[in-house]
Amino acid sequence: MNERWLLVRNLGYHFRTNLPVLLGCIVCSSVLTGALLVGDSMRGSLRAMTLERLGAIESVSVSSQFFPSDLAVRMERAVEGKATVVPAVLVKGTVTGPDGRHAYKVNLIGTTSEFWKLFPPVGSTAQQEFQHRHVALNASLAERLGATSGQTIQAFVERASALPREAVLGERRETQRPLSLKVDDVIPDRHVGRFSLEATQQTPLDLFVPLDDLARMLEQPGRANALLAVGLPTPPRVFKLEARRGL
């Protein structure tokens, strides 16, 4: 009797024990394969979502302090025009709709016409530079506020300060600044309509405001707190060079 025949006889004799083991191995393999496929699919979906909400942006510099917005132009000159650097103001705020509904933790994004060139076209007005106190908001925020194009909304944001008001030397004056804004466009919740620097799967509440309007609202005229760049070779080195020259 050779070993192969002995193995067949053994499997047949102990089939009641071997069959559950075989089925258990099949089930475990199926579960592990499915989990790997789901994980890979979710990872791909999250990556695609992140790339979509960032558009063409490759690097971002966000500061806790405000700096002159023309730093973006100086950085472009430092790399001889090989990159595009767009200044922005990124803050959180509260927005009130035309019927009094509120939205909290809204992304107030101070933009220029260059900002919209970083994203595919998603709206008729969104690709143009807004007029004074004319804004766009994404569909999620519009639904939360019950706002449509042509209506007026109120935005509230804290004044920029070197020290928080909770600190001993913090300012005790009024910190909330209201700003009346007219809605020009409602942007779909895709591409720039999902713009956010936060690692979250939730659709952000975005309000796009002219950079100068938001900066003045924060009592920081002509300044910004973020730089969005495309093609910048070494952002830290260039930023340090400009900082050394004196902002």
C-alpha cells in the first residue's frame, strides 16, 4: 500500500472530521478575501475623494498668524514662475440663513480669481471673481441654511488675535464680526464644492468669500493665512527665504 492510497483511505475514514475543517478553511478564506477587497476599495475611494476636494493643489502652507497676501507673488518670482501660488484665508465661522437658520463650523474660504483655476469648472459664476460681498456656497451649506441665489446671508467669525480671549492677557472686546453677504451661486458638492483640508469623509460646509472682504472682516486687510501651491519645488525653503527677508 503506497502513501497516496493510504492518504485517500485516511481522508475517507475521517471525512466527518475533515469536512468541517475544510468548510471552515473555505469560510475563513472567503471572509479574509472579502475584507481585503473592501479595505482596498475604501482606501481607493478615500484617496479619490481627497484628490477631488484638493483639485490641482499639490502643497498647502497654513499659518496661525496672518502675513501679506503678496507673499504668493514673491514666492512665484523666487522659483522664476515655475509654480502657481494662490493666497487664501481659511477660518471657521457661523452662518445665518435668510430665514434665521444657523450653520456652525462653516469653512469660510477667502478666495481670488486664481483659486478657481485650481479646480474643474462646476458652476457658471464660480469661475469668476466675485464682486464686493458677493459669495458662493456649496449645496450642503445652502440646504442647511435654506438659501438660494440672490438671497442675503449673515456670516460671523472671530477677529484674529495673537492671544485667545480665554488667556489672561487675551482681548475682552467683542470678538464676533457679522458680515452681510449676497449669494451669487450654489456649487454642487463635488470638486471645489467639497474643498477642505480636514481628513474627514463628511461633506464640508463651504462658504467662498472674496479674499479682501474676509480679510477686512478679520481686521487683517491685505493679508492671508494660507498659501495653496501647484508645482512648487521646495515650499519650506522658499517660505523660509521670504520670511528671512521680512514679510
